Amino acid sequence: MGYYGGMHMGWIILCTIAVVTIVALVVWATMHTGNSSGVRDERAISPDNALETLERRFAKGEIDDSEYQRRRQLLTQH
């Protein structure tokens, strides 16, 4: 009992899980590799992007004035 075409059902399930895992890893790796298309990644951190994010957070009220000033000073130091 539990045989299908000469293979034990456990092996079929194990092989199916292995194939699904490999496919999932390939998809994950593809999505998390560097941007090689030459298009600028909008999520890239640069001082300008960091300042824009800081200003946006301050405008939304997520941080207060003293925190805004402290972080802005850190970002603009050389």
C-alpha cells in the first residue's frame, strides 16, 4: 500500500517538496539580485534620498523638530 508506479508515495511527496523549494529559491534569488538593467533603483540610499525621506517624515509628523534637526545635521556633515 502506498505505492504508485513502483515508487513509494513518500518519495513522490519528498521530490515534490524539493522541486517546489528549488523553484522558490530561484525566484527569491532572482528578485534579490542587484539591478543590472542600468535603471536607477529608487530605493538606493543617497544623501539626497535620505534628506527627502527625513523631510517627508517630519512633514507627516512622524518625528519632532529636535529629532529632525539632529538627523539632518548627521546627514549633512562631511
